[in-house]
Amino acid sequence: MERVVITGMGVVSPLGNNIDNFWNGLIQGKSGIAKIVSFDPSEYKSQIAGEVKDFNGELLFGRKEAKRMERFCQFALAAAEQAFADSGLSPEQTNLERMGVIVGSGVGGIQLLIDQGGVLSNRGPDRVSPSLVPMMISNMAAAIISMKYGALGSTMSPVTACSIGNTSIGEAFRAIRHGYLDTAIAGGTEAAISGISLASFGNATALSTRNSEPAQASRPFDANRDGFVMSEGAGILILESLSHAKKRNARIYAEVIGYGASSDAYHMVATHPEGTGAYQAMNMALSDAGIRTDEVDVISAHATSTIVGDRSETKAIKKLFGSDAYRIPVTANKSMTGHLLGASSAVEAIALIKTLETGLIPPTINQEQQDPECDLDYVPNHVREGNIEIGISNSFGFGGHNAVIALRSYRG
């Protein structure tokens, strides 16, 4: 079987729209959460979000192209262009029939659907855009990236809710490891900050209502957490077989060594209170990687800042790692980025790769009062330096979809 490595990364996020700004924000403990400015949120229970700032699709792609892409596709293509350039890969260096694209989105172009629903109601069926369906469907991000780079291999769009990024990376890893692809563009994208999303999540009491203190609203594992904060963005990675990367003398960031996926088979939105699916996915990832629990140096937690979710993930970590659970630093990027939904785990995978590269573990900010049921080392409030060789990244989605990847610093 082929070894699989990561050679390129790109990001669009509430902390910045390139790798350097994003990473610097994380290690400085900055929050990307603020009062919503894209529409008036004053009537909503939660009025805060992690909006992407200083992003102009028309400047990046030209007015004509930008108008043909919904915001989630613009994010995905912008991150893909960064990742492709970062990798140094060119179409001439690879067999395009063996280049795949696995990029997903949870809800696709939800705002366009809402807007065109209004057109239908107010102006009649003849005025509905013929581009509505191709622009809003979730697979279009992967399709647009494949068209951009001429990728003729397997192109798909996993829809596993908030675990999409890890599902995409994991499935790309498997396809390359087993010889179906040489290269893959993988990740997740989301642009779901809209009135209807905010209203629905708010009415489900899933969102933080700490509206007067947006930077303190996302607080995974803290005793006073009151829900997650919606965010948006994209994370895209370039995966290659080691032999393909070596052939072109590529810079290698890290190696993907394991992937585990499971289902809670429990509830539409709630994680299993005992973390059984999370435990299973983590255990599968470690088994797939052929590593022991005492070899794991850091855990990037899903940690959305909900009461049940954070507790169940903590239980799952304790069940799998035993006494090692108290030794391993557990970092929660969502304390700073908010929850990027379908893009979250791809963005968090990039953060984990940077941790492997630099030895710096981003903090979990807003740790003020310990939840007695969340008693692990969550790297509270300040960046930490360590000798980091192996890390895992957790992601869990609505419907009980769980996906975990294991990454290792590259060894020649």
C-alpha cells in the first residue's frame, strides 16, 4: 500500500484568508467571533458569528466568474488555489485521470435558495434563475475545483454534516493508499450564516447567546458554555502518494497514517451521551495507523462548546486512552474560530499539521471555570510548545456521523 502525504494547504476562515494569518491568530489566542454584519441580527436569539472578513470573490475570480459561484464555492476555490500553489503541483506533473477531488459542504448554497424562493413567491416561476440548482447543490464546490485543475479522477462531495472535512481527507487517503488515485484535492467548505440558519439553530437552543461578549462566546469545556457559534470558511489540502511526491521533489508537511469513521445510530442532532461513536472512530483511526494510545502527542477536539457534546467527547477520550487521557493535550480550535460546520474539520486538520510542523499547540481560550465532567488538559488560554510527532483530529456531525484522522510528522 502507498504511504500518503500532505503537500499543500489553503484556508479561508474567520481568523484570516491564508495559512499564515489563520495560524498566527490561533497561536495568539485570537477570536474570530463578532457581531454579525452581513445582515441585521437584532431579532435573533444569537446575534454573533465567525464571519469571513475581507473576502472579495470578484477580485479573486473576476465579476463574471464570481457571479456564477455561490459563496461556499468561492471559499472552496479560493482555498484550493492556495493549496495548489502551495504544493507546487502542476497538471504536467501528474496523470489527471488519477487526480481526484473530494470536497463537501453541509448545506451548499442555502442563501441562494432562500433568495430565489422569494423571487418565486413575489415575481412568479418565470423569474426564477435557471442557475439556481447548479449553483446551490453541495457537490458544485468539488465540481468547480475539478474543472479548474482538469482533475479527471473520482470527484465527489461527502455530506456527513460537521465531519465532512475529515470524511473527505479520510476517503482521499484511502483512495491513494489503495492505488486508485495518485493525488487528491480534499476538504470542506461552508457559507451558511443566514437568517434561516440562525433562527433554526437558535430556536433549537444550540447557539450561544453571549451577544454582548462575542469573543468570549465559544468556550469549549468551560463550565459556563451555552452553545456553539456559527462560522463559515473553507479548508483544502493536497494529498499525494509518497512516491508521487518524491518523484517531483515536493515539500511534505505531514503524513496521513490513519482514518476511522463510525455512526452513533442514536439521534438526529445529539451526540451519544457516552461518546460511543466517537470512541469507535478514534479507536479505528489508531488501529488503522498501527499506533498505540501512548504514542499520541495531541488531540484536536471536535469540541463545539455544547454541554452534552463536550462531555461526551471527554468520556470517549477517557475510555480509549485510559490514564494517558490526562497526559495528552486536548486543543479546541472552535474556541477561536467558532463552528465552521462542514468546513470545520478540514480547517482543524490544517491547524494540526501546523502543530506537527512547529511544535506549537494552539490554546483553548475562554477557560475560566472547570466543568467537573470535563477535567482533561485542554491547553487553557495560552499556546504551548512541545515535542509533537503524532496527533489525531476528531469531528462529529448531526445524524451521528463521526470521522477521525491520525497524522504524523513526516519521516523520510
